[in-house]
Amino acid sequence: MSKKNTAAILSIDGREVRISNPDKPYFSREVKLSKLEIVNYYLSVATGAVAGIRDRPSMLKRFVDGAEGAPFYQKRAPENRPEWLRTATLSFPSGRTAEEVVVDDAAGLAWIVNLGCIELHPHAVSTTNLDHPDELRVDLDPIPGVQWGDVRLVALETKNLLEEMGLRGWPKTSGSRGMHVNVRIHPRWTFTEVRRAALALSREIERRVPTLATSKWWKEERHGVFLDYNQNAKDRTTCSAYSIRPLPDARVSAPLSWDEVPDCDAADFTVLTMPDRFQKIGDPNAKMDDEPGSLDQLLELAARDEASGLGDAPWPPHFRKMEGESARVSPSRAKTARKKTS
């Protein structure tokens, strides 16, 4: 590493990556970390972090003022980028397109972290098939007040259901209060079909553990752990493995083995602890690509729900109204509107 004009120049696998303002504070509360220390963290876990984003278009969530500052989202790749950094053009429900960054190696990872991307946000598709996801994403999002133990129980119930459906789930902490379970699938289904499968899974988990889990979209109806099926809609991204979250303790999204889930504590996985863990045990999700599965059984479950009268659930607000979708208005507002017209 060398420094030029207050920048650090890193040589990574034969490529030079310039880190501007390397001493800039990125965490300054419970943990004190500079931008360069954040870059070095990602390089220490690079094989795991890159595996989660390789060959995938990524949205850039940029914390240019550090973790305590407000981030902004950037879909389009910066014009001033290395010639070796790939891009892919995605289309969105709005009809617009964006040429997004694709990170394939540690040098590309360091380059986007230099932009302030302390979180990594890949789409659920590879550049070889932008219209058919190869990942089903189960996002377990606890409402305020829900205990971490309940999140773990819902994760284990998710594991059981996935196995019944002929699928393998790969768990990780979200890096905040929840957990993610990612499922590698064959890229045969559209985004709409993958979301439909995720909705069926969420509803079945709710039926199995009704006091712990919910599939309800409207916050006023939720309780316990919300299974956010809409994370599988076309333009949605979630933070990938080893991502740093903007919390005071610099917590990270930690891949786990299922044996670890019952007793794990999300607070144990931080920028300071993860490099040593990674060196000792490697990446628990390293074999995820070896076992792609089929959504056929989950889609059969979705068909049974629909036959019983359970139609589509609400989509995110920026999507057009979908066929079969219930009214896109919260139950309390709908009730008020009915009273006014009665």
C-alpha cells in the first residue's frame, strides 16, 4: 500500500485501487473505524463477501459521511470507473433501465467500498439471466419488541418447511435485528413466480407458528416476525453476506451453519470479530451454489392457497396494481373510507 495526495493506493491481485480519504471516520461511537479499516475488513473476508455478489448487478447504497450519516441509493454505475469493472443493464417496473455495477473480485469490492458502500446490495439474478432469479430470499423482520429468540425459532421453522419443499436454506444474521435465509434455485421462474412462492412460504410459516410469525404486509396488522415476501419483487435488494450495517457496534451480516442458529447472538458478529471467525471456519455458505433447487412444490402450495380463496397480497407501493391483488390501502384507512360512504 502507498499513499498519494492523502489517498491510499492498494494493490489487489495486480490491480490498483485508490482509497480516497483513508483516515475518514466511518464509525465513531461504540467502535471507531476509518474508511481504510472498513476496506481492510472487506478484504479480510473477500472470498465470502465476493461470493455473495459475484456476477450480480448491485445497487450502491452509499454512506459518504460514514455510518452515522444518511445514505443515498445509486442504481447507475458511476461514469468514472475502472475499465476492468463490469456493468449490466437492468430494467425496472417503471419501464426505466439502469446500468449497474457488477463486482467479480476483491479489487471491485474495495472499489465500491471506497464509494461509501459499507453495505452490499446485489440483485437476485446473475448477468447471464437478468429476468429469472437464481435466489429465493426469506427475510425475517421482527417488529419492535420481538425477542431475538423468536427470530431464531421462526428461522428454524423456515428450515423445516424448505426441506419439506425439497429446498435447502442457507441462514445468516441480517446484521441488525433479523435473519435472512437464502435459497439457491434454478433460474427457471420469473420474478413474479418467485415472489408468489415466497408469499406461499410466508403464509405457511404463519399457519404453523401463528403466535410467532406473520405474512401481513400492513404494519398495523403485523405481530412477531414478519416474513417479507416482497423482498423477492423485481427491483428489491437485501444486504448480502458479510455486509456491515450502520449500527454503533459495526455489526455484520454473518453466514451461519444451522447448528449455530439455536444459540447464536447477532451482536457477536462485528467488523472486529468476523475476520478471525472467517479465518478459523471459512464461509458457512460456501457450497450454496452446489445445490440449486426447484420451486415446484412451493408453487403448488401457492395454487392451493389461491384455490382456497387466498389471493395475491399487496405489492410495494411503486409497483403497478397487479391482477388478483387486494386493495392497496391499509385496513384502517379502508374502514374509515367505508364509514364515510355509508
